[in-house]
Amino acid sequence: MIYKDRDKLTAVRLENETDRVSFDILARVLLEKPANMIYFVLDRKLFGMISMGDIARASEGGADHVMINKKFTWIRKTEYMKAKKIFRERKNINALPVISEKNELLGEYIRWDNCKADMMYLPDSIQWICQSCHDLCLVLPNECFDEKKKIFERYREFFVSQGVKVVCTVPSEIIKYLESSNWILFVDEDELRAMDTLYKYIYKKETGELNFYTYKDFAEVNKAAAILKYFREKGVYIFNLFWECNTGNSGYVDKLYAEIASKYASAGERVNNRFYEFMNQGFFDDLYSAEYADCIKGIKYQIETQSGCGKLKDSHSEVYNVTGGERYTYGQPESYVRTIYFVGACYIYGHYAEDKNTIESFLQKRMNQEGYKVRVVNCGSPAYSGNMDLILARILTLPLKKGDIIICGNRNFTGVGKINLMDACYKHNVHAEWMVDHPMHCNHRLHSVYADAIYDTLQSVLKKGIGKQEILADRNEDFIKTIYLDRYFKNCSFTDDKKTGSIVMNCNPFTYGHRYLIEQAVRKVDFLIIFVVQENQSLFSFDERFAMVCEGTADLNNVMVVPSGPFILSNTTFPEYFIKAADEDIVENVENDIKIFAKKIAPHLKICYRFLGEEPEDMVTNEYNKAMKRILPDHGIELIEIPRKECNGRYISASLARKYIENYDLDSLRKLVPESTMRILDLPITEKVYGNR
């Protein structure tokens, strides 16, 4: 999260009240100062705002203008923690205007802050970029942001030094590179969203395989590519489902979206994801009755954390059944030679269908009819909507064997097979009544069409022999080495003659207490590795927490700060840590997390010490610490517990620091956190002597 002053916002001064703004005006505004949010000011007071999401929805609805939103969430300058909580709880809000008591626009809190990114992500991604693209287009940031320009230069110099062909451009010239460059890289997500919206929804340019990226996207896509590559090399086939407009189906696509817009317009609405009652009869088609429509639309797709994957919660009824996080697939054979796993969101788990009418059930029926000994498994969940990490986490739990197939729904997965379901819609001339607002939100008829398209694509795989099968998913050492150790420690040399220690920290935020623990640990070892918890389950994002630790330890020698990855205190290994719930699985998950560290990670890094601070209050963390004391010595790792540091008779804790931030008690906060933490969180720093350490 970052705060921007008013002079750095994309703001339009109005001469008089208005309800709408044309696309032409919005295009000029975005080219001059691209941002995810455009503010409109009348007589110095905030009149309204338009987000990039508003523009996209208006464009999809066939309009040439956007209505100004006059009902919005706003905050005061001192409500830092409130902004944090809103961003965490309401994923659809990406910016919050800060207004004065007189309703004047003072600034903005924004969800993203890519400028705090550490360059460590780039070396990890650069090899993949070199292999995957022939041209990289780097977009110059707006000239009023000095920090963005510095990051831009670091990007450019780094890529050029690695032999990547780089062209630099400004937002208005991106159009020249839409066809010649595979990748268009922005300094931060705020400007990326603006340009992506401008070209796709205002200029309506077909970008094909082109993707707009920030450094973070490179890192995330690279992580996914490494995991999926591992399974592919082990004989697992992976396919991606998506809907793409191309030269062959473009006429049909235009007609389809016009039909969808007309359907909503008939009810006086713009296109949205709401399923209105007037749609029922056309949508449910031959199965329609008022009772049946209410039954299917009334299914509650509840989620629970199992192995950190956000699986569907067990449920049993006449039309909807889930066991062990898998929705029931009709016709699964008792004997089979391979399994097809579906992992993804709405259309994967079958949001508007009963069990027998999901894509998986239709595909299973086809497999049975054609004589294939194949089992189809539905591992879908609403939790996977747009969440690549959770999809990957779910894939990591699958008992995969050579010859198995994964069908997933995330177009950012690279190096995998592709199935464009829009082509299937075009082939069958599917009409808008079979979908709500998009071909992915569809009925049983379209599920059957998709199942046939998937079956046709899989023919080449199904006809291949499998050979000897073995379960791959026990997270063998080579898997952890490939996915994690080689990523961060490939060029490091660890030997037995040097004492290497480790600390696992969340740092939500980084305090003098964390610093004290690190200082004590450094005195006892030759080299210290700090694993920063990577899961974005805390109030402060991983980027913020990672930057705080890096900055807060920059003056210490022989210290290495790395992300904890998917194997140390992750949602996959120990989900209870993030929800602070002492459920029946806590002992098993605690031991699993610690044993992975002790058996698969520590030996490679020659770690012989693990340090931790005393935990007198948090029950879940205390349970974890007790398990470490029980398990680590058996694996040659000495556990050293350091007493907590105090300030004014109280333990220094991240929770107390968060309380001071919430109350905007900066004087008290400065006694608990270093200046670097204040700076990274964009909190005011005073001239007076800093802190009482």
C-alpha cells in the first residue's frame, strides 16, 4: 500500500456538474497521467471518480461513455490501518481517496506499490524471459514520479546486461509494439491497469497473446512455470482453458457480447455478474422449472482450508455433493489407468449445474462411452478465482502419476497445452441465453460443449502409452530443490566448517524486537538466513514485509533475506498459522512443516541452528515452537530461544505496533519500529532522535 499526495493523482477539474464522461476524454486523461483511478474535482471538492473497472464494464455494455461514480468509500489521512483492512477485506477496491473535513481531495491510498520491489526477483525471472520472448518493451513511467524513473532505469540496465533486446516507449506509443513485442513491462501495476484498460476497452485493440506485466507478474508466472515444468518432465500433461477472440471467431465474439449487453439492457442494467430471474428460463433451457432454477441457484459453495488450498467444504444433497474437497463426478470407474484432474474456479466446479451436469461429469461419460479407462476428478473451488497461488497449491496436493492430466483455468500458466473454449462456442454458434455475463458462467448445455472440446484435444494424449507409473506428489527432494532451493540458493556455497543459522519471520510489521532477535542470532553463527513468510495472509503484504526486513538488516554482514516459499510456514504446510485456529489438524500440520524444513531444506543449506523468540501469548505459534523443540534436535539442528525484547516494561510485538498504527500514535510507534519500517509504510518520519532501542 502506498500514499500519493493530491498533486500526483490523476485528477480532472470540472467546470460544472456532470454525470458522464466520454471515452475520448478518458483516453486523453490516461495518456497524460495513467492510473487505475481518475478523480473529478468541482470547486476543490471531490465530486466523483471513475475506475478502470468502470471503463471496462461500460465498454462491454456497448457504451461510449462512463458514468461518474458519486458513491464511494473514502477515508481520512490518519486512517492508515483502516485503509489496510479495507484492501484486505474488499478485493474489488484498489484505491481509496483521502478527503479533508471540507470534502477536499488530499490524496489517495493505493493497494499496490511495486516501487518497493527488491531486484532479487529479476535474476530469477530473467532466464525464463530470455527463453520465452524475443522482444521486451519497457514503458516509461509518468515523469512526475522520480522513484518510478529510477526503477525504470534499473530494469533497463539489468535486462540489457543480460542480453535481452529491450525497446523503450511511452504510453501513447505502445500501439506500435502490440504485434512485435511478446511482453510489455510497466514499472508498477497502477499504470499497467490504466494502459491495459485504454487499449483493450477504449481503443478496442486485439492484443492476442500479448500480456502487460510488472516485475511481480514475471516472478509469479516464473514460479508457476517452474512448478508446471517439473510435473511435465515427470510425464504429467497440463492444459489451460481460456476464452480468446481471434481472427477466426472475432465476428461471432462481437455478436455474442452484443447479445449479452442487450440481455442486460432489457432489464435496464449494464453487464454485470448478477444472475437475474428473467434469465432463468433461457439459461436452464430443457431443465427449466421455477423450482429447479431456485434449487441450483441456491447451492452454497462453501470453502474451507484443507492443506492451505481453499477446497470446497464437504456437502451432501440431491444435486450437490462434495467429499474431501472434490465435487462428485458421475460415472467414475473403479478401475482406471490415468486420472484427469480439473483445478480452477466457477466453470471448473460447475457453479450453475448439478453434479451430473458439470464439465467433469460430461467428460467422464464420454470417456466411458469411448472405452477409455480414465477417471475424471473435479477439484474446483470458488477460492481459485484469479488466484494462481491457490491453484498451484492445490496441484501440489494431487497424488499425480505419470500419464495423468491436469486441466486448469489460469491463462497465465505458460508452456502448457491450450484449449480455447471460445472456438467451441463459435463452432456451435452458442447464444447468450446459455450464459450469464460471460461464456465461463454458463449452463449445462455449454458444459457439454466444453467437455466435447476438451475430449477432442486430449485425443493425442489418451492414445499414448503410459508405461510404469509411480506417485510423484510426495514432494521428493528433487521437487523442493527444483522449485525452491535452486531458485534462491543456486549460486550460494554452504559448507560444514561454517556455522549456518536460520530464522523464520513474518514481521507484520518489522520491529526492534525482530531486529534484536536477528542481532543475537548473528553473534552465534557465521552466516544467517532469514526466511520471510511469503504467504499474503497478513495485514501487511509480503512485498512490504520483505522490504522491511531487507532494509532493517541492510547494515548487518553475513545475513541473507529470502522468501519462505511454499514449504516453510505456508498455507500448504501449516494453514493454522494464518487463521490462528487450533483445530484437530494442527499437530499433524505443525510436524509436517517442521519435518520438511529439517529433512529437505536444512541439509542442503547446512543449517545447524534455528533461532526463535519467546512466545508467551500466541497459542498457535507457541504450539509450533514446542514442536520445533521436539523435532529439530533429532535432525541435528539446535534450537535456540531468545528472550523477547522489552520497551517501557512491555514486550515489543508486531501486534502492539499495529495497534499504534491504527490509533495513528506515531510517537509510541517510533519506539517500537526502526525508521526503515516507517519509511516503507509511508508513515511520517520526524527530525528528532529516532526511537529508544
